[in-house]
Amino acid sequence: MPPIPDLHTHSTASDGTLTPTELVVRAGAAGVQVLALTDHDNTDGLAEAGRAADDLGLTLIPGVEISVTWNTLTVHVVGLRLDPANSDLQAGLARLMEFRAWRAEEIGRRLAKHGIEDACAGARALAKGRLVGRTHFARLLVKQRRAADTNEVFRHFLTRGKPGHVPGDWASLEDALGWIRSAGGEAVIAHPARYGLTRTRMQRLLGEFRELGGVGVEVVTGSHSRDEAFTFARHAREQRLRASAGSDYHGPENPWLELGRLPPLPEGCVPIWRDWPESEPRMACG
């Protein structure tokens, strides 16, 4: 059996609920042999994850998921096989983390105007790392029984036009890809179906991404249906991009999304890992 790749996961260094060590151990138990840790806008968990992976004989791919503003839309770009010590990458991520800290305070202020006091402090208490994101606010409001689940929190409190919405001020696509390239990494558009773009706008996004040095698109991911996987396999072929696969796993609270259960890439895909060195095990494309 070939190794099972999962090239998009999160830990408590961003908005996951497992520590980097716990994530790696769970991945190994699920049969994952090649795992990328791609926390939002920081690489704080990579050293710990690397030590755990060495202990288990699991291959860890160092990564990050960078928040990008493209034509007023927030999109996410995953960087894989990068050097987390790169100064250009870390300087860029530091700016994003500064914005995230301000945004958390601002979300708290906006929610307070609608009768939800001390939300920022509550969200910070739920965060296990230095990043406080919208997911932490969502978990807090579920805990306070203001919503049944985190999806309901986002719909009623945190999306555009709702009380706690704060527009993103993220990296440009050009800057994000520049940081990833400077760090020796490979850039991948994350979970593209989630952006709700028309075919024309998606082609424009992927075309700009490729021209700026992007190399891949997530074809198989935890939020894609089977039909969406085939759609983005076609986009990848048309745009001459390689196909990636990642669960976007955040923790065991979502039992329908588990490590090690990704389907194979659709036939005809060129996997992003095809030309990776032999020290990073090859993974079959289905």
C-alpha cells in the first residue's frame, strides 16, 4: 500500500484543537505516512511536529497556510516544503499575525456592542497558541449556547454584514507567493470550491496564481465533494497546475472529517509530490 498523503492540517499553533505532537500521533495511528502541518499564517508548530514525526518514522512536510486578499475576496494559499527559518517568509507572516491580533480585539469590540461581553478574552482563553482566530470566537459562542454549532455562529455573527464581521487585510497574492518561493517552497491554492467563484473568475485566479509562480491546486480536500474534486482536476489540467490532497483537519470534534481517509486523486492528475526527492516517499495518484 502506498503512503497516504495529507498535505493540509492544523494544530493548536493556529485554530486546530490538537497539539502538533497529538496531531502527528493521530495521523500515524490513522496510517498517514506523509503529513504537512499548515497552520494559518505562522510556523510555530513545525519544530514540535518534526520531533514527533521523527519519533514515529513519519515524513513531515513543513508548511503554512497564508491568508490572501484577491479582488476583495479572502483566499488561502498553502506553502509546502518550505524553510520556516526564511527571513522573508517570517517577516511577511509577522505582519499577518499583527493584523490577526488587532482583528481579534476588534471582533470583541463589535460583539460587545451587541451584548456579547468579553468575547476576545474568552476566545483567547480557548486558543492554545498565540493566534486568536474567528474559529475560537465561534467555539466560544457555541460554549455560551448562543448557537448550536460553529457553522451557525459564522452565519449569524462572523460573516459579512453580521455583528462580529471584520474585513480581512491580508497579503496580496504576489506577496504570498513571493514569501513561499523565497523559502524554497511550493504554493498551492487551498480548498478552491469554498470561494464560490464562477468558472471565469476561477480561471482568472488560477491563471494569475500560475503566472506568479504557483504550482498546485487542492483537488481532493475535506470540504470538496466528489464532483468538485473532478471539477478542480479539470481546472488543474487546463491551467497546467499539479494536484494536491489535504484534509484541512482541525481536530476530532468533526467526526465526518478524519486523517487518513482522503480518496485518491482523479485519474489524469499530476500529483504535486511526483518529483519530490526519494527521501520524501512517493505517493500514488489513483
